[in-house]
Amino acid sequence: MKIAKAVSLAISSILFAAGAFFILGFIGAPTAQAATCGITAGDIAQITAIENDASLTSSQEITQELAARKKLVGETIMCAQQEAKTFQINLASTTVQGDSQQLQGQLLSDLGNASNFYNLELTKLSGVGISGSEEIAQAVLAWRAGTFLPLSENVNNFILWAQNQSLFDTAQTRMTQTGQAVSFLEGTTPNVALQTAFDNAQSSFNSAESENLQAKAALAQGLSPDQSLALIKQSLASLSATYQNLFTVSTLITNNLPQ
Amino acid sequence: MGGVFTFLHMLETGAAVALAGFFIFILAESFSPTRSIGPVQYAVIDPAGLHAEAQAIDMQIQLADIEYPQVTSTAAGESVAASPATLNKVFAAALGVQSTSSASAPAATAGGATSTASTTTALSVDQALQQLSH
């Protein structure tokens, strides 16, 4: 029996480690794409160097500074485009069921709009002067803070929520099976502690499910990312509490079984 | 002739004993708590399985915590005023990469990023945009 337990624990650990490796690998995947955007402070300093170069005529200075600015602003916007694409890839590869697919589609569409915005700004860049390039940089920066930041947060919240659904399905199955076992044991030998522990687990699970649905509604209604994330975190905390109570149930059942 | 009858009698007795034993076995098994729960129900008290499922939830909680380390300071109404350093941290966290501006983040909020940033340190999109805005 002890050997079987040890083998079972070892297999579970290996499967868990494999899962963790897969998840971490998945999260780390965009790193290579993000690393290709490499504008440095030294690149920006080239502009100052041109401005301070006494050997240049005024015309040469303006021409070179404009070229440098356009190049850097263009590269920065393309880097931002790559960032939006990474979000799109991660979101598109997320599996969801039922009406959540509609929300996924909406977010993908919003990310597509982000890509269109960047394209538009890149197009504008070709016909502007130095001040125009500065205005484009300002406009993109403000747009990212006001539009892309909340969008990216919503996308991440949605992906997080979608990943949680398999955990909820597993917990639901676990609750149903545990409930059957507890009902049987209560029928043969009533045990107040066992029933209380299971009731606590059920209560935590009900809260977790309710918060999970509220999080989904918050995402669908476009509430602030903070609100959605808070509900998602709360649902996970309640789900974790459910398992703490299930551990108690498991221990009480094990103690009631003949050795 | 008598031997045949004796053999048949022994066979009958043996069969009766075997049948009685079988029914006793069945009855005993049906009242055994371990058997009655059944293999599927017995599995619900498997600590290793429970532990693995609980660990998966804990891991997801950790993921939720690292999702937006600065999110509380960039509430919807304040998003427009969010500093590039903050944005960079958020995007870096979202992309699962290490923020490249962490060393110079405090200086980057007021346009002073160049004073501390190394010339070879990669800037975030928002840091670059801020420096190209003036």
C-alpha cells in the first residue's frame, strides 16, 4: 500500500513537473519575439549628437536629424506592432467554449484595430518633418496609455480566466464524487465533522463558481481590468479554499476506513 | 452401485458447501465499507490526486499575481497619465519578459531616462516613444 502510494505520488509529481514545464515554456515563448525590438538609449543619443555636431550646416543637421527620427519612430512603432501581434497569437491559441468565443473574437478584433492604428501612424510618418515625427510619437504614446494598456490587460485577464475553466471542471467532478462518498458514509455511520468539512468545501466551491461567473461578466461588459482581475483572483482563492476543505474531507474518510 | 451413490452424495454436499461459501463471500463483501465505496468513489480521497489539483490552482494564483505587478497604479481613469516605466513593466509582464527598464525606471518617469540608462540598454516601446516626443 505504501509502495503504491509512493508510486502514485511520484507519477503525480512527474506529471505536475511536465505540466509546469509546458506552461512556463508557453509563457516564455514570446520572449524571443520581444527581444527583437532593441532600440537603445544610444540610438536615441544619435539625435543629440547630430544636433550638437558643429561641422554640419543647418540644412545637413535638419536632414540628418529628420532621417534619424523617422527611422527610430518607425522602428518603435513596428516594435509595438510586434507586441500587439504577440497578444493576438496568445489570445487566438486560447481554447474557450460557448459564448466566451464571442468575447474572444471581440478582443481579437480590438487587437486588429490596434495593428491598423500603428499602420496608419507609420503611413503618416513618411510625409512629416521633425515636429511632425515628435507629434506622431506623442500620439502613439498617449494612445497606448489610454487604449492599448487597458486592452492588453483585458486580453491577459481573458486568457487567465479561460485557463481557469479546466480547473473549475476538475473541481466540479471532484466535488460530485466526494459528495457521493460522503453521502454513503453518512448513511452508514453519521459523522458530524465529515459533513461539516464537506459543507465547507461546497460553500467555498459555490463562492468560487459565483466569482468565476462574475469575472466572465466583467470581461464581457468591458469593466475595468482591475475589477476583472480582482474577481479572477478571488475565484481562484475560493477554489484553493475548496481544496483545503477537501483535504480535510479526505483525511476524515481515510480515518473512517478500516485499515 | 453403493460407491456411485456415495460419490453423488459427496458431490452434492461439496456443491452445497461451495455455494454457501460463495454466498457468504458475497454477503461479506457487500457490507465491507472499502468495497461499498467502489473504486471510483475511493479515488476521491486519493491525497496525491488532490494535491496535484491544488498545486495547479496555486500555480494559477501565482500567474495571476505576476500578471500586472503595477496594475493598481494604472486604474482606468489614470491610464492616460501612466508613466512609460509603468507601462513597460506591465507590457513586459504581459509578454513574460524581464523588464529592461527596471534599473532606470525611477528616472524614466520625468524624461530623465537618458541620464541613467546605459547606451546599450534596450528601451521599452513607451520609453523610446517618450524620448522621441521632444
